[in-house]
Amino acid sequence: MFPGPVRVFVPRFTWRTPSPDAPATVVWGDAFFDALCGRPDGWSLRDYWARSTFGLLDLQFTLSPQWLVLDRDQSALRDDRHGMVVACREATEAAGQSLSGFDHVACFLNPPPCNAGADGGGDLALDQGGGLEFFQHEVGHLLGFEHAWGYGGAYADPYCVMGWTGTNSHAIDRPAEFADVVTVPDFWRSGRRAAAASLYRLFVRREFGGSGAYTSGSGAAGAFDRRVVHSRFGTDATVAALTRAGESPVLAVANLDGGGVLTVEYRLPVGDDAGIGDPAVVVHTIGARSIGPGHHEVDPPWFETSFPPAVGLGATIAFGGTGYRVQVVERQDEGVPGVRVSLIGSFPVPDYPHQQPGWRWCAKCQGIAFAFGTKVGECPVGGTHDHGPSWPYSLLHEFPAPAVQAGWRWCAKCQSLAFAGGSPGPCQAGGSHDHTGSGEYHMLHGVEPMAGEYGWRWCAKCQVLASGIGTPGPCAAGGRHDHASSGNYSMQHDVTLPTAQSGWRECGACRALVFGDGSPGPCPGGGAHQPSTLRNYQMLHELRGLTSQDDWRWCRNCQGLVFGGGPAAACPTGGVHDLSASGNYTLLHGVQISQADWKWCAKCQGLAYGGGEAGRCPAGGVHDHAASGNYSMLPEPPQVW
């Protein structure tokens, strides 16, 4: 084991008694296994992980000399991953093959299906129903990598092979010598690299020569440390593209005030990352987000966000009332490609945003103007603004709460959320729901999931906000907009942006929304509710702060949005902007995401997820969503913008 080679024995078995649903398959031959596991062909598991770990981990596979029969019933054992590994180990030793001297086993059983994957003890149970990327992911577990996490829970990292399989993968050429080998249709797709943040999390472990703690500091990541820039907030850091780094560092790490670290890496769509789409600056945290109980990972890398590597672009990561920002200050495309980023923080996150709808983008000048009434403002290109192709946007100003329904309350007996605006529904705990002690919650209703759009910029010449994506639009002060000194603003699509009380979760048994931070109430599926730990939903009850900038003003002459914190600027109607009748608008530097398909049940008045099979209802049968609107729930509070 590290720092020496990682020795893996690959026993191969056919089931004595295949399951009735097992397909008829032909076992893969020795040549194919050799190529898949360790041949220096570029696509083998050994080559992939050698590239991904910069040569620090050397996989050495030893293939069993022949296929053996596992004297077990597939139907009885195939769902027990650890049981399959134990059975294969015992059968291998019984056949005269000693496993001493090997660090792990990767057992192949034929025919599929089985509960393939890592057994939690460093070994694998696999079958021929997997594709190349699946095997790359599972061998990652064998090497010690944990699942990547993000706001969607485990696997929710589009920039790490330890996330979802199939995300950002790319096709590779099938070798002609294996044209007749039968595989699953998507076998010849290779995964993206392991994130540099995942490499850091692995190599800080003592068994890999690290310090034992992920806190940033010289030598923390052992042999991987030469690839790390140990930085701090208030400074700049330069990282090379992960797949084109040469001998340069690929990860910047900075300690967060509240514990944990923030990491920055740069990804290009080349090599193993060919499937990621566009170049991206990728931000993770380690040890700063809780994954909740019931998971084997310990402080796994958490995907926060990504953004294009354009100078001036960036993202803000928030933890409670504290924000940190990563912003590109330089991009290097020649030689070793990389980016220099500025690490900014910490700073307070302000509270209580409100919104005003009716703002539209102009396709001619790229600016944004108020277009809620009949008057359309004059455009610096000539004529009036062209809002035809625009999304409807909102600005933070008031809280009119469009598409919000009140009257939802918590039940003190069963912990569920129920609509209290009509007849009380039956409670699983007996009688009717008891709303004593509940606040009044508000549900988003009939709106698309919240989304934000990056790339809006302030113009230093005319003070307006304009799209900074592509060629800047014409400016009223002459020439084109000057976005050089602007931050990157995010506009929201005509929805309110409240965040509220956390701790609401979907019950895995009845699919209802229940308050999961207290004692679980009785469930119509039997026993107590089983609150999911993957998503922590927010109920509209209070408002939570978002990083923002105020002093943006409406011009009564041209209808445009203008920054009022600078000198008077030219207006396309002539003279300077007239801001005398404007309120004080605030622009977010970020996004908020919601999940739709939550439904009201006409029988029990409760709220349950309606995106799949209806859950059981305490009034009997399953929930009745026929008369319900489509409600949107907010997952974790907006932490990235």
C-alpha cells in the first residue's frame, strides 16, 4: 500500500445457480480483463487513476487464472455486497489462491445483476453489467476516495468521478480487438477526473503521508502537497488546469473562519475532462457543510459552485451571515493554462431582500429597464428598448409575494405540514391536526423553480446595469459599456426570494413533508416518519440574508436602472439620468434554487412530493393530488452566488 503499489487481486466467478432474471451472457476473456484492469493502453483503470493522482497511486492488478464456480445461489446473495465479497474471498482461498500480499480484491461475478460496488471495507463486488466510468468510480473507493457531495446530497458534484456516474463523461474509441466483446451500451464512456479537492481530502490522511487534518498548511497533503497552494483570504492564488498542469499546482486551499477549508481548481474540457463542456473555475469546501447522520463519509469534499474563467467573474460562498468570494483576476492560456484568483473574505451577508417585478433586458443595448407599464424607455441605440426576447426579472425593493399562498401550518402531533385554510385534515396520531404553537408558513405556488442568471454588469460610464455576456452593448455616454471595474451580478426571474425555517424534510416512507429536526411523528406508512437527510427544505416563514449591493435607481426618463452611488451619468433622452422618483434597489450577487412538484392532498390537507408514486395518506389509500397546484420547495438556503 502507499507509498508502494496498490495490489489488487481479481477473482472471477460464475454463480452456481443464476437468478431467474439473469441474462444469458458470455464471460469476458483474459485479454479484455487485462486491458480493462492494467494494460498500458490509456483507458485501463490503472492508467486512468495514475493520471488522476499524478502518478502517486500505482494500481497493480493480478487476474485469477480462470473463472471458477461460486457455490452459491445468486438470488439469495446478490443484494448483499459484503456477503458476496466474503464468499468470493473464501472460495478463492479454498481453490488454493492465497490472498496474502494483496491490499484488496475486486470480485467479478457472472451473470449480472448484483448489488455491484464497494463493500465499505476496501473491496469490490462487480459484474459485467457495469460500464468503464462505473468501474473507475468503484476503484476510486478501493483506493480510499469518498463520495463527492453537493447541494443535491451524495454524488452531487459534476466535476468529480466520485460523484454521479454519467455526468460529464465522454466517449472513447472502442479498440478494434474488442469489437465482438459484449458490453452494456454505454460501456465505452470514460469519466471526468477526480476533483483536486478529492485528492487533497485523500492525501491529508495519515496513511497517505498527510497531517491527518484538512486544515491548510505546508505539508498538510503529504505527497500531493507540491500540487497545493496553501493560501489565505485577502491574497491571490494561481492554479493550473487539472488536466494540463505539467508540474504546477492545481489546487488553492484557504482556511475558513468557522472551520473547514475552501478550495479552488481550474478545469478545461480536454483529456479526461473532455466531457465537462466549458472551462470552469470550480469551488469546493471541506469540513464546512454537514452531511447529516447516517452516512459513512467523514467531511467529504462539497461542491459549492463553478463559473467561467473570465477576468472579473466570480462567486460568493456564504456560511450563515459570513461570506467569502473567489474572483478571477488573470487567465493564462499559453504554455501551462491556468487562472489567478483573488480570495476575498470574510464579510457580512446582509438581511431581508424584497423584490419588484417588471424589469426586462433590452436586446438592442443589452441594458435592463423597467417595462411593467405601457411606457417603454428610450434606447441609446435609437428608438425604444426591445424587450421581446427577455426573461421577466425582479429587483429587490419590496416584498409583494406574488404566487405565494399562506395558511400552511405545522402539526404538533405528527410533525407534518398541513393546509389550515380549510377543514382540518385527519392526523396519523389520531383526530385532527393540532396547529397549536405553529407559525404561518407560505408556499410558492404555480411558479417555475427559482433560478438566477450570471453575467450582469455595471457600466462605469453611464452607471446602468447591462448584460456582460458577449460584446458589450452601446452606451449612452458614447461607445460601448465599460464593465472593466464591475462585479458579476445575478438577476432573478420574477419570483420572490424568501428563505425561511430549515429542518423540513421529505419522509422516505409516506413522501410527505415533515419537520425533521425534532422527534419524528407517526407515519401513515407505519411507525415513525423517516426524514430524508439528503435535502433540508426551507419554509417561507422568515427572510434570510443574501449578499447584495444597494443604491441602484430607476431613471424616470429612460426607464433604465442606474447606479446612484456615483456621479450623474448621461441619459439616452438627453442630459443626465433623473433618479428623483426612484426607490433604492438592491442587486443580488447570486442564485437560489427550488424544487417543484410538491402537492397538496385534498384528503388529509398535507403536503407531499408529487413527482413520483403517491405516498400513503392518513385518510386512507394514497394522497389525492388531483386538485393541487404545483408548489415549489426551497432546498438549502442560497449559499452560492
